[in-house]
Amino acid sequence: MKKKKIARYLRNTARTILIIFASFFFIFALLSGAETFGGGLKGILLNSPNAFPWALLFVLVYVAWKWELVGGSLITLMGLLTLFAFNAFEELFALFAISLPLIILGLMLITSWRLTKTRK
């Protein structure tokens, strides 16, 4: 019974933080370069490819909602890929704000799955 409580806590915490995380970075990526394209709705639309990776994170969160192991593994992999994409080993902000949270949240989902699948 205690394992199920821990698994539920890990699952709900990871899902909630991932939704907030994905929403924040999606909106930030969508709006951050819009002014270089003239601003307004046109600028946002022209800058929308910049937000694609964060839209992908929404898809991965959905996958994790349905299949914790698969989604958690993919989110962890995305976190590992961001280490190189954002040069996170040299940019500590990218490491602590993007890469490590994704890796930790993905591992929380994997741990939650594992705890629900183990026998007494």
C-alpha cells in the first residue's frame, strides 16, 4: 500500500510540473523571437517553428499520461538531448532550468511505473 502512495505522489507531481514546465517554455519560445518578425500575431506565427520542441514535450507528456514507462523514458531522453542542444555543460542556467528537470521528471515517471509493477 505504501508503494502505491509513493507511486501516485511521484506520478501526480511529475505530471503537474511537466504541464507547467511545457506550458512556460512553449509560450516563452513562441513569444521570445516574435518581435524580430515584426511583432503581433504575424510575428508569433512566423516564430512558431521556434516553439516546436516544446510542443513535442506536450506530446511526450500525453504519452507519459497513457504509458508511464514509455513517456518517462522519452522525457528523460529529451532531457539528455537538451544537454547537447543547449550546451548545458557550459551554460549552467540551461543545465538547471531545462535539462536536469526533464531528466528528473522522466525518472520520477519511470520510478512510479516501477513501483506500481512490483509485487509485495
